[in-house]
Amino acid sequence: MCDLLSRPLARLRGHPLEAMLEVLDQFDLTLSDNTSIIQASINKIELIAAQTLLSDPNLIGESSRRNNCGDEDDFVDAHTGCTKCNEGPKYCLQTSHQ
């Protein structure tokens, strides 16, 4: 930031220059702190994602294989193309062809 403002800052003298340099120093410090905090958050997210993947490698994409009922027993039957949706296997409420 100071590099971008070097020419205008060269024209300042005394208190205005000191005030501007103080503002820029505070800006640089805040930017550095925020960058560190963001990087730490990214590292935590990546760690949690890795731990989750290690504990259950099939977790990713699980919800996309479920039908709208939401229970694990309600997956589409590979042979009939139907789901039970808590009504038992005799009801075909949803087919894989819909």
C-alpha cells in the first residue's frame, strides 16, 4: 500500500505525513492479522474435512443417492427401481425412471 502511495506521500511533510504513515501502518497490521486468521480458518476446515473423510469415506455424495424420504431404508431398490418410503416394499412410490 505504501508503494502505491509513495509519490503522494513524498509531497507531505510534518504531521500530515506522520498521520498518513500511522494509518497505513495500522492498515498493514490489520490486513496481516486478517490474512492470518483467514488462513487458520482454512486450515481448520481442511483438517475437519480430512478427518470426516477418513472416518467415513462414503459420506461425500451420500445425500444425492437418497430419495426425498430421507431415511437410510428408503434408497431406491436396484432390482425394482422402487422405494419403500416407510410404507413397506409392496408400495412403489418412487421409481428410478421418474
